[in-house]
Amino acid sequence: MKNTLLVFGVIYGLLALTSLPELASADGCPFSTAGARRNLLAAGSPTAAPQPPLGSPAPLPASPKAAPAPSPVSSSRPTGNDVYGEGPLNYDFYAKTCPTFPDIVKRQVAAAIAADSLTPAQLLRLFFHDCFVNGCDASLLLKSTIVNLAERDHPNNFTVGKYTVIDAIKTELETACPDIVSCADILAAAAAEAVEQAGGPHIDLAYGRRDGLDSFAPAAKTNLPGSTLQVGGLLQNFQNVGLNLTDVVVLSGGHTIGQARCSTFADRFGPTTTSPFLDTAFGQALETYCTDGNTVGIDRRMTLDANTTTAFDNGYFRSLVLGRGVLTSDDVLRSDTRTKDLVTLFANDQSAFFTAFKESMAKMGRISVLTGTMGQVRKQCWVRNSIDTAVTPQANTDFAPQSLNFCKPADCPTAPSCSGSQQ
């Protein structure tokens, strides 16, 4: 009885934090911020509705405990070429051309966290969603144009945010060292810095990524793992980008600072007599919490780590061991014989998790990178630089900034706002 009351108390304690109304489905509006963009997708791609993405969901409001203060830039780090990746990334890539790069990233991330302690989860999720869709090339940052729907406007990316943090870093870097640091490298550095400032390990990444030239929404449906997948489906998705079963478990650990909308785990509630939750009291309380929200039109949020919602630690794995995995794709890691031992290890040994996370983050950061003369270094992360079609005749012109407007969707009946500058 005491444990049941505790579970109810934790969940209902979130009520005050989720009372703001969410955007309702707006399937009748061709340019709404929520459901209507699905109509735009359906018109060009008559496929089934996309699965919710796995990556670290948008986080819950911060706990009262302040985030750890950023530490000085580490002086003990690897140097030279990254020998594990296919592309020629280098740990010293900006040592001479932009030595202030790590300091600028650290300062901007710290400022963003000071303004919103939910920032680390969003920056980590930005990196995950970018790398899993056609590689770590900052294609997620490109805005849609009148003639093309970009990755960021696919439903799987509707809850991805903190693009403004990347823009702020880029703006300062363009003053300190113009045309040097790519947006793809900024995404990688910001994610690693965010993890550390949230209490996680220091992650050394090699740099030299270039920015991609295009971005297409359907790719976000194909490549992002869904929250209802079993271990076999997750493994296949990760193997598609060169990662393995260990990476599935380790990178799922990023959910320690994440949260999910009730709609993303609605598959766990139903008329069945057997609860899918090992902790049945937790499952019942969670279902009641979500159902109560639905009655007032709110798709409530639930932390994926009930232990420490904004601290990067092994609390996510401890929640799984207790049978409190929220998403299907989380809970199956505890129950599947291929992954449960690793979940137990990380639940009992945070150092082991941190060591593995550093390695998996570095592996993810090598997915299909563009280097050398491939791609470009964008001056603004949300729009591609102009391209000389005489030099690159095969270039896709859908993103040419000199001839297209960039549109910001609006709620009905307001028409979308389009202009030649960032919205």
C-alpha cells in the first residue's frame, strides 16, 4: 500500500507541471503546427502513419536541484586522427583554425541550461535524430522551403527543439572564426557538452564533419527507431547505421534525462487482463495519469527516469530493473535475454554505463559523415549556402537560398508566414 501511494504521489506531482494546454490535432488545417503537416506529407507519400521516434524525448521540467556547473575544458584528451571512423575526423581539427570552439560551445550550452534546465535532453536528442537520418551532417537543421518538406518538419521531429542554441553557437563562432566550424560539428559538440553539464561523463569527439546539402522529411520516418519496437526491431534499426546491440542499450540510457508524451506509450494501455508493467501499481497509476489528461485534452508528459529527471546518471536503468520502463522499447530491454544482463550491469554500476556511453556516442558521431570536399560549412545552420551549379551540376536546387522563401507554419485560420529570412 505504501509503495502504491508513493507511485501515485510521484505521478500526480507532475500535474501542476503539465497543466498548459497542448496543441490539439488539426487535420483540417493544411499548415498547422501539429497534425496538419501530416496531410502535407501524405499528399506526397501515401504511406502508413509514422511511428513515434525512440531518441531521447523532450524532458520533463527540471528538478529543484540545480544542474552541475560546467567544468573547465579538459586538458587530457586524445589527439590526432580518429582511427576508428571511416572518414578522416581529427581530435585537433580546430586546434589552429578555431581554438576557441570548445570554450564557445561550453559557454553557450551553460547559458542555455541556466535559462532552461531541460536543455541537455533536447541537445542530445538533436544529435541522435540528425545522425540516424542520413548521417551526422546537420540535415536536421535545414528548414523546409516552399518546394520541399525537410526532416525537421516530419512528425517524428515535431518535439525536437533547441535549434536556437545551435544558432547561438554558430553566430558566435562566425564572429570568432568565420566559415570554419560546421553545423554538424556544433551539433556533436553541443550534445557532448550538454551530457557533461547534466552530470554525465566527459565525451571526447573528433571533428571535421561537413554539412549536408539537402534534407527530406520521408527519411525521418524510415530511419528513426520507434517507441513500440521490440529488441529485434531496435537492433535492425541500429545495425542499419552501423551500430550494434550494445549501442541499443547504451544510447537508450540517454532517456535518463528524457520524457515522453502519453500518446507515445498508449500501446501499453488496453483492455487486457495482464499489465505489461512488471510494477503493476506503477502501470496503473501511469494509465490513470494519462487518462485524466486525455479527458481535458492534454497529452501529458511522463519522465522516463523517475529517480532523477534532469541529472544524467544510471537512474533510467534502475527504473527498468524495478519494472518501471515507460516506453515499450525501454521495457523490452529489461525483459529480453539479449539485453537484460547489460541493463542490470548499468543499473548497478554507473561508471560502466558512463564508459560505454562515451564509446557509443563517439560511434554514433561517425555515422556517414561528410568530410573534406564533401558537403559544405554553412554560414547559417538553417539554410544551405549558395551553390555554383556549374561546378556542382548534380546539386539539388530545392534549398537554394537566393530563390526560395522559408515558411513558418501557423495555426488555422492564420496563413503560413513566409519570407526570405529565418522565421
